[in-house]
Amino acid sequence: MQRKRVLITGAAGFLGSHLCDRFIKENYHVIGMDNLITGDLKNIEHLFKLENFEFYNCDVSKFVHVPGELNYILHFASPASPIDYLKIPIQTLKVGSLGTHNLLGLAKAKQARILVASTSEVYGDPLVHPQNEDYWGNVNPIGPRGVYDEAKRFQEAITMAYHTYHGLETRIVRIFNTYGPRMRLNDGRVLPAFIGQALRGEDLTMFGDGSQTRSFCYVDDLVEGIYRLLLSDYHLPVNIGNPDEITIKEFGEEILKLTGANQKLISKPLPVDDPKQRKPDITRAKEILGWQPKVNRSEGLKITYEYFKNLPKEILFDSRHKFE
């Protein structure tokens, strides 16, 4: 039987590479696509020897062409961490708008089902807690985070427009904080920042008094939710995340305990528009997909810590970033 073909954009990134692994495991022919502005080929180099994997170095904001049949498209191309989208704001807006438009057009031409990766950031600094999919959000469109938040909100809007106007089969996943192996150590997100600081013997930097909350989902759980959503019949947005909420201060203390570090938590000023609370309402995912996270935070953190601990020392101690 001929393998089904799936295009995964952002394939060399953290989430994209794990999705490539999953679809290879499910016996799909996987076409990975990435312009490598934030992705890293090391994340997928283990797949290059496989006959059912191919890779295109391509910027989906400019043009997308894939020869042959396509059954599914997963659009995960986008900077996703503050350190990235604050440094490349125009590219972030382009991949959410022009890139999404190009991929929706490709899906229409190929009669493929497309799943787009949205984010909990569409809820902004939420006034509703926990956040469910019917909440419209509290977003500052001209603040520093607006380039990412509004790119994703537009992405959802144009995806729904293609669904209603063209009858395209579309899926929208709203991803909450996710962690696991292959995260970039210096991408500005709290988990790799804390672990990196602990491993380097530095004090852990939290912003504000650390009372803001996050909910961390292990990457394998997230991938399972995305896989189920793609194959479901549901076209409205679905939250995928872990509702186990924790304050940043408590999380920092967990990292210190996990790593056995002797450092302390220090405070820096809170960034503009930093969300004070993050917790997904996953009722819809439970009811429609039969999905809920299985990996608890202590288990997932041990795996992630081992990954970071085994990185080459030059990566651990290199605080530079490719955009600096």
C-alpha cells in the first residue's frame, strides 16, 4: 500500500522535528521544510538516511512548491520564543500571514487537509482563567509581543476563511507551553533558561516576583494531541497543553532541586505584556479527541535535564544567539 504523504513546515525546529519522528513512526512519507532561521538540521539528521523522508530548505513566506500528491500539511514554521520574534519581527509576521496563505493555497491545490499551529498567546494576558477556546483574548496589537500574537490570530482567521469559503479541510491547534529534548538552550523560554543557568552555576533569573504561572506539557503528549486532532473531524480551535499550573518561583525551586544546584533565584523586571497566568482548559480535547497529558512534570523534567546535561560544553557556555 502506498504511504500517505505529509508536509511538515518548521521541520528542523523543536516541535517540527518531533512531529517528523511521529509521522515516520506511523509509516508516512514525510516531507520536511524549513528555512533554518531558528531550526537546526541536527534535530532531523537522523532521518536523512530514510527513504520515506525528504527535506526542502525553503522560506514558506515566499513560495511553496511540493511535487506529487499531498494528503496532509502541518504548518509549524514560525519563530516561537520571545528572543526570536523580538529580533525578527517582520519575518514572524510574514510566516504567520504570507506563509499561512501560501500553505492554504497549496492545501487547496492538492486537496490536502491542513493543520496550523496556533498558540496560547492568542489569549494575550488573559482576563479569563483557565483559558478555553471560546475566550477571545486580551492582546496588545502594538506591544512588543504583538508581532507573534497577531500573526497567530491572523493565521487562525485566514485558516477559518479558507474552511468556510473554499470548503478546505482545516484544523487549528492552540499550543500551550511545551518542553522536552531539542529545545534550544538560549531561546529565551523559562525552562531551558533555568536549566542552562543551573548547569553553568549561575543564579536562576525570574522576572517580577515569580508569582506569574505557567503550565508545562511534555512534548510527546503534545505530539499525540496534534496527531489525534489532525485525524479528527473537528475544525474549530483546540487547546493542547497540560493544566498542571505552577508559579515561576515554584518552578525555579523545582529546577534547583532537580539539578542539585546551590544557586538562588534572583528577580529582574517583568517584561512588557508578559502574561500573568497560563493554564489551558482542555475539556474540548478530552471530549473530542479522548486526549489528556500522561507525562507528569517530574518525569518529563528528568528526561529534559538529561538531554541538556549531555550537550557539548561549548553549547552550554555559548550565550550568543544566531541573531546577535
